[in-house]
Amino acid sequence: MDHLLTKNDKIYTSLILAAALTACGGGSSSSNSEIDPDPAPTDPAPTDPTPTEPTPDPTDITLSFVNNGDASTEYVLLENNLMEGTISSQGAGYEQAGWNFYYPVGNTLFVSGYTEYATTSYAINAEGNFTELNTFLFDSSFNTFGNVADTTLLATNSYWYQHDDMVMYSADAVTGRATSKINYSIYNDSTDTAGEGTVPWPTALVVRDNQLYIPYIKFDDAGNNSTPDNNTAYVAIFDYPLAISEGTSHALPTKIITDDRTSNIGTHGSTTGLISTDNGDLYGYSAGSVASGHYPPSEKPSGILRIAKGETEFDANYFFNIEAATNGQEIFWFDSIGGDKVLARLFTPNDTQGPWAAYSTPILKLVIIDLAAKTITDIEGIPLHVKQTTSSIEVIDGKVYVSATTAEDSYIYQIDVATATAVKGAKVEGKGIKGFHDLYN
């Protein structure tokens, strides 16, 4: 049944309509410091919205929209119906600078530039209006994000081949201001000869029991974007909050755990390679094919691992072999939708798919996975589609909203989590939707 957002729904949602992913990391590392919680205003100033800003209505839905065309300008829009008609940026919107990641923490939406090194936060003010909170600057594009107790944003840069320290930022979700940054290193195996070492690319930032879990992909340090160590899963575990390790200039992990039943955890562009379920268990997915950005491809099956609540090792008694359960399919992305369930995208790798094909061709399907029961339920009614990057999923009144972009068009779909059924909604006149976020409740 269609769930139309009406005056009684009291939902304030944010949708992210976005261009194709070409994300990568780069830039220099920064020194460790506390950040002034009340800094003087700095450039860049908030972008003047074009077209004219609409007058917010408490029943509106906020959307971050990307126009078609080479410029792919992004806007934050206000809409009150996801399920009918057409959504476009004509007539209203808050223009955003460049290409952005969108990440919610509590009732605050953080918009972080990939080419414009600034993070701007938005929330609902006391009058019930969508408003800009703050903007803070950084030195190198954020590529991975985390949510600590719905109060704190974590954000880190990453590198394709440099062995420089990475930098972890924290920001307050109430004020939108950065509160600290610290250099950290997962490992450094540099021999000063390009191609002999690897660099870690974080695919999630998850805090549990005063520890920060960071799964990662290993890329070669010659800049070939290859994954030479792709037959093992890795997770670095740090004490949290991060602190400089004795005798160094950065934070170091207390341990790195490994598992050789599957490949590196997560995919490039995803920030949910590892997720926490309602009972405190952690689950991480592994892909491993050329189409999902791994070369050479992993010899291990695509699958899901678990780190049980209260433990800091992979659960030797748990492995969900996705390839075996689906007759050869691979998991490309997942995120928690409550209980032990995740919404996931799967595809079938084959020899005709080129490198990174899952990021640029409509081969992905949506399913619901019960992690504890090890079952997979196809969601009927949503076409095979392309999805380069996805913001964190939010369940709104038992429903999840997604976009599906095919070679022909792009539409919103509403998924009933309980029944794993989908209803087709509004047409999108843009390049796609990164995420749907409830900022009102």
C-alpha cells in the first residue's frame, strides 16, 4: 500500500540525489588538536541558494538533489510527497558546492564536500524550520563516516597510495561544529619502494564499548588501485576516544583482527562495511570481485562475518557465505534496518564485467537479509539499478525509501520492512538519490 506523507505524518526526511561516484582520497595530514568550539566565522560562506529558498512547512521533506548534466549541481530541496508526481530542483532549493557526501547523526544532517573541503550541517530549529547550523573546514576529503550515540559525527580521510597518517575529526551533532581532530595510523608497511606495500582504506567507523572498529580494504601503494592482499578480512580496533600512542605522533590500534574465510571488508564508497545490530553484535560484509573494485579478484567467497557483543575477535562459529546461498551472487552494500536485518544490494559477477562495473552499470538488486537466521528475501518490484554510494538508511514508520536509477530513468521506491515489498513512487529528474533522512523525529 502506498504510504503518502500527509499533514499528520510529522515526518521530516532528507533525500540525497547524487551524481555517479568517483570518490577517492588525497591531501596532506593534519596535526592533532582540539578545535575551538566557538570559532570566528570563516570562509567559505554558505552558498547563496539558487533558485529562491522556499518557505519551510513542518510537513515538508528535505531533499538534496543533483541536476542532470555535466555540472550536476546539488541542491537541498523541500518536498511533501515522495510517492507521486515528479521531483526536480525547479523553483526552490539550497545550492550546495561541488560533490558531497551526506551523513546523518541524530537529527542533524552533515554535508561534506569531496572537492570543496567543508562540512555544513543542517537541522530543524525550534520553530520547526530547516536551517543551517554551522560549517567547518578540513584539509583532505572525508570518505568514511561514523555515528557515535546520535550525538557525535566521526569523519576520516583516506588515501589511495600514500603512507601518510590519516586524520579523524569529531563534530557535535547539536551545534554542527568540529570539536577535535587527531592523526591516526592503522599500519605502515612502506619500504620506500612503490608497489611493495599497501595502504588501508577505511570502510566503516563503529564505536562499541569504548572501542572504535575500523574495517578496511588494502590498496597497493604504487597507485594502481589494485588489491594485492584481498583474501583476508581485516578490522583495526582502537581505544575510543582516540589518543596519541606513547612514543608516536598518532593514535595506533590496540589490535588488528583477521579472518581468512572471506576478503577485505566493505567496498570503496561505502561507510557501512561494518554495522551494529540492535543487540550489539557487529557484522561486516565482503565483496571481492573485479566489478566491485577488487583486482585481482579475491579467491574467497563473498560473505558476512560477525564480531559478537562483548568480543573483540571474529566469531569462529559464524560465517554467512553469500555466494553459496545465492548461487554465485555477491554482496555490494548493506545497512541495518532494525533487529538482525539489513537492507542489501547484490549482483552476479561475470567475466564480461569490467573493473568497477557495479558502480556504473544497472546490475544491482535489493534484498533483505536476516543476519541471525542467514536468510535472504528478494524485494520484488524494484528493477536492477546502479548505485554508486548510499547514505545511512533510516526506517521511517516501518518503511525505507530508496532510489533506483536505470539506463532509462530514476524513481523512488518505498519498501515495507516487515513484508519485503516495494511500491513505486515519484519520478526523479536527476541523477539518483543517496539517502533519505528523518530530521524531524
